[in-house]
Amino acid sequence: MEKSKARVSASKLKRRFYIQPTLKVAKDLLGKYIVRYWRNKYIVGKIVETEAYIGPKDRAAHSFGGKITPRNKVEYLIGGYVYIYLVYGMYWQFNITTAHKGKPECVLIRACQPICNQKHLSFKKLVNLANGPGKLCRYFHLNRSFYGEDLVTSARLWLEDRGEKVSPGKIVKTTRIGIDYAKEWAKKPWRFYISENPFVSRL
């Protein structure tokens, strides 16, 4: 576990935000900021794309059918915990639990807009820093050690509301990515992103 002397902002999201209905959380996360304290510095990014997973009825969710495994057990915690897992043996996926304890629902953070002083980077390289779930985890230096991290109390990773409200008209609703196996559930418009934002992931 990392030692941290970070100064946590007063705008840090509280538990009540995460225990709202999952689809609402997925939309309300747009425009919120991820803050990671790493090696005595802050890494920040604005969330621009999310996906909702509502198990156990959701065929695309790891908790479909109410199953509990060593990988997905954190999904059953109250909203505000990190559910992180590896895909293809190399890409971490950062999810946040939602709703109340015992309801295995979560939101995948698919992309963010880096908020950093990267003058040496071209715009194209800046865009590619976190425009996908695997890239996002690399940008924030997230790994298995964050499994079950409480975003409400953590001093090394949390979310902030900096007063930026994304209007409903700016939110695009569409189908989730890479879940063809989920049959009719693959058609659910549970992916949300900020319209015309260049930092949204590429299909």
C-alpha cells in the first residue's frame, strides 16, 4: 500500500453520490474529476465517457445471475468502491460500485480528458493518453492494488465535483462496447459520453 500525504479537496464526492441509481450515476459522472495522488504529485482527468452495468439481470455484467466470484465480490459493496480487473491479460479496467450493499452494480470509466501541464505533448498525443479504459488506467497508474479501494476515504484516489455541469443535451446515449455476447442486453443505451469531446474513446 502506498503512503500518501495528499491534501484531499473539500469538493471530494461523498457516499450519497455513489448510492444513487446506477444509470443516473453513470450520467452524473460526466464532468467530474478523477484525482490520483502518485509520487508526491497529482494526476487529474475529467471524465468524458462511462458505461453502466446493472447485474444480476444484466447479461453483460460480471454479476449476471447473482454469481459471486473472487474477481467480482467487490461489486456487492455499497457504492463508491473501486472494482478493477484485467482483460486480455494486460489492460486494467476501472469501475466504480454504485447503489447499496448487496446490489452488484457499477460504472466503467471509459475515458477522461487529462488535466495536466503537458506542453511537450502534441494535441494528438494528449488525446491518446486516456481515451480508452486501458489507457486511462495507465495514465492514473491504477492496478490490482486498488481493488476494493474506497473512493470516499482514500487519500491516493478520489473523485471531485468542481462545479462543472454537463447539460442533458450534451450527453450522448448509445450502446455499450464489446458485449455482443450479452444478446438483447447489448442493445441497451447504457454508454454515455460528452458530445463532440475529442477525448472520448475510439471504436
